[in-house]
Amino acid sequence: MSSNALSELITYLEHISADVKRIEAEGEIALAEGGQKAFQACLEKKAKLLAGLAENAWVIVERLPEDAADGVAGRLEQFSMSASTALRLGSVFFMTALLYPEDHKPGDPNDLDAYIEELRKRDGN
């Protein structure tokens, strides 16, 4: 599957991933400086960004070929639903764990980065 829409989606998701990493880094700095509230605010910012992922990407997803759009939309909705649940629960632990599988090791890609790589392979890049 190769399309301008897929390339555009990959670029969009790369930007989201970079924002998530920046927010997580800010949160780690805040936590190291003893700022639990600032850390939590960063996690909430991360979760809100991810909660809006499916909706904000919809304009791109709807331009994908029909056979791909449903699967992509479903995957993005999973990211968004997890983040929305974390926000609804107000769980710092859940927000910290967003995008990270239980067996995640430092240096391994998070779930969003792994999905971006999967999309790159479909796009032929």
C-alpha cells in the first residue's frame, strides 16, 4: 500500500511520537526535581495528546484506500481509548504506561513507534 495519505499519516504520527517523547522527558525532569504535580501535568498532557489521536488523524485516514483505512482507524482508536481511560481514571501509573507494553525494555520502541515502523513497511520506505 503506497499513497500520499499513508506518507502523510506516517509524518503526522512521527510528530505525535516526538511530542510524546518531549513531554515524557519534561515529566522526568520535573519528577527528578521533586515536582510530582508537574510530572502529573506532563502525563495528563501526554494522555490528552494520545486521546485525540484517532479524531485528529481522521482527515488523513479517510483518504487511505478503503481496505487499509478500517485497520488503521481501529489501531489509532485503540491508542486513543487507552489514553481516554487513563484520563478518566486519573491514574498516574496508567498514564505513564501508555504506549509501553508490559515487557518493554529501555531502548525498545514504544507501541506508537512500532506501529509507525509497520506503516513505513507498508508504504515501502
